[in-house]
Amino acid sequence: MTSSILSLPRKRRTRIVATLGPASSSPEMITKLFHAGADVFRLNFSHGTHADHQQRLKIIRELEADIGYPIGIIADLQGPKLRVGKFANKAIDLRAGMVFTMDLDTTPGDENRVCLPHPEIIAVAEPGMKLLVDDGKVQLNVREKHKDRLIVEVITGTRLSDNKGVNVPNMILPIPALTDKDRIDLAAAMDMGADWIAQSFVQRPEDIAEAKKLSGGHAKIIAKLEKPSALERLDGIIELTDAVMVARGDLGVEIPPERVPPEQKRIVRKVRSMGKPVIVATQMLESMITAATPTRAEASDVATAIYDGTDAIMLSAETASGDYPIAAVEMMDRIAQSVESDPLYRPIMDAEHPDVSGDDVSDAISASAHYIAKDLKAAAIVTFTMSGFTARRAARQRPVVPILCLTPDAATARRMALSYGVHPVHHANVIDFDDMVARAIEIAAAQGLAKKGQRLVITAGVPFGTPGSTNVLRIAWVD
């Protein structure tokens, strides 16, 4: 437990997700990332083997046991990544107005043609439709559609190389959100003990339903929003999923760049209002893959997500394969602390408090806990929860004080590491209400969240062990 003193409790409410990869796979590096500020680790199943991910997960669990603090793990599925085929010379040069064919022939391509191994794209394509390749660097216009090929014209772009990704804006493709690889990876992630499954390229609520069925409820689902079609059915997706990731890489390719900031704000607000965690991800500190410091624009981008009220901000290649993984996490941590100490930050959070339903006792109790803690200058809000529901409703209010989440379920404690302001503690179940209060006082003091003479605002559901039944609020003194 001694090793956790330097980094716990966090001095910020916003959580940090760090992706593991070749640059961050050793026990020493993962430990340094945690102490630098990483709250949750992401395993990217688009890269690496199952053995690689199993080893990283094992290291995280050993670190967790050493420090005595829950650490969340996200298994991120690749999804139906659409790509062009290969070229005989690895790449071709392009010029505006150039016309060539995209077909189903797997023979290596040249300046006249290339394989597009996705009949689903050909099926929905129509003349005049745009195809975006290599993250939008290459823009193609469909001129003709045939049964097994498309004739396309280059609008912009100077070079196209092997296996570059293809985006089809504003179209719902008749492909499953879970590929055969995803199903295998999901089963492997479940066997390993991942806490969250991030589902890529979600287009509709039914995609989430399929993943939930396969997971059997043993892992919670994060819907990655990367398609414009997902934005059109946003309410249904948020209602069904357990958390949301604003994956701005592919999303920023398929919708105009100027639409990304308002969509980000809209998504964060909606997910928060429904009491579920939301992550803002992709290219947050991109330049730190090769540079020791970020650009000022990147720092502002991270800050904007925090001002928006996101639960978590995420690093991808910056920590997975970058040259400065520790510095990237430390920078995220400093930006978060700076924003949250800004006098403007608290009024922004308070202005966006979600409405409380007139007949929802849990929401009324959670909202009251926030206001009481603020008015009484309490040290913390304490929640007792089995499923995490009570703590998530408290986090929904974005309180000024930390949320001490006590739960007898280890999986719940790990998942709560993703939620705004939550300090999860895996603890044995309480006997009765008096025992609950005594444990809350003892643990808050031991965890460094409260001192003698300070007050705690405690919420719980009675009878204990009934998910979603928050109905008690108690104020207690730390003695």
C-alpha cells in the first residue's frame, strides 16, 4: 500500500485512460504510467496477440494487488475495418481527375485498378457518392457502379498505398458491427477478465444488443461513436450501452471537421445526463508520439473535453508506441488539474446539472448529496453500491468533492475507475446502517479523503444489495 501514497487519491476528478502497446508493456512502465496518472488501461485488439494482452492484463492485476487500488481495463475490439487491397509496387501516385477501378479482384493493383474487398460497399454505392481513403487524405467520387466494381475519380490526394482504410460517409453499411475476429477477441477478453469491452463502429442500438448478449453481462459495453449513422440514433445507443467513447478519428473523417466540436459537446452532455461514463478519445496529444511536449492546440483540445464535462480523456499511440508515454500521461494530468482549478470550471459544471425526474428517488438523493456537500463544505460524498449505480448517479452531478465508492464487488470497483471523481474501494459488505456509517468514516480517513472534524455525505440503498435503490442520505462527522 505504501507505493500508492504518491498517486492516490487523485488531485483531479477527470479520469485518464492510457493505451498499452510496444512502448508500455513492461511491469516497470505500466507501474510508472499508473503513478503518472493513468486510472484505466486500454488493450487495443487491433494490434498484438491474445498472449500479449493476457500478459499486460496480468501485470495490471499484479500492480492492483500491490497498491491495493482497483484499476479498470478496457478491451477495445477492432470492428469491421474497411481497407483497399495491395498494390504491385506498394503504392500509386494520384492526381486530381484521375480515373481508376475498384473491384473484387484480389490481384495486386496498379494505376488502373485496385482491389476493394468489400462487396457491401459496392452494393450501397451510387454515382456521385464520395469514398474517403487513408483518413480522408484521398477523396474519390463514384462515377459508375457495376455488379463487381466501381469506377471512381480522384478529387483530392497525391498517393495511395497498401491497405489504407476506407470510409463511406452518411451510409449504413450492411455489415455486422462484430466481425468473426471481434467475436473471438471478445471471448478471449472475457476469459482474461477485462472490465469493459469497447465496440467499434457502432451504427445502431441493435449492435450494442448483440455485444451484450455475447458478453453475458460479465463485462460492460462501451459504444465507440465513429459513424454519422450512430449520431442519428444516439439516444437509443446511449440508453442501451453502459458507456460511450467519442472516437474522433474515424468520426472526424466521415463528418466535416467543423462538426466534430459541437457533436462532441452534444454527446458528452447526453451521456452525462443519462448517468453513464463518457470518454473523449483520439489524437488528443498526437504530437507527443515523437515530441516531449504537446502543441498548444492539443493542450487546448484536452482542456475543452474537460470543460465539456467528460468523465475521461484517452491516450492512444501516445502511450502505446510513442517515445514519451510517461510525459504524455503527466501532461494529461497537469492539464486536468489546471482546468479543474480554473474559477470558470465550476460554474460550467454547475450550469449543466441534469434534471431530476420528479418520481426518481435515487436521482433526488444523489442531487441532494451534491448540494449538501457543497453547502456544508463536506470532505467527500460516500456511496455504498453493488452495481455502481449509486456512484454513477453521484458522478452525474459532477460534484466539487470526491466520491468515495465502497462496494463488495471487485468488478464494480474496477469499472468505477472510469467515472468522474470516483475513488473506488473494494470492501466487504456492511451488516447494517450503523455499520455502513462507521465503515465510511474509517475508510474515508484511511484513504486520505477526510480528516478529523470534517463531514461526509453518505448515500446508500436500503435494503442493502438492491441495485438502483438509493433512498438514504446521512451526514456524518469524521472523529
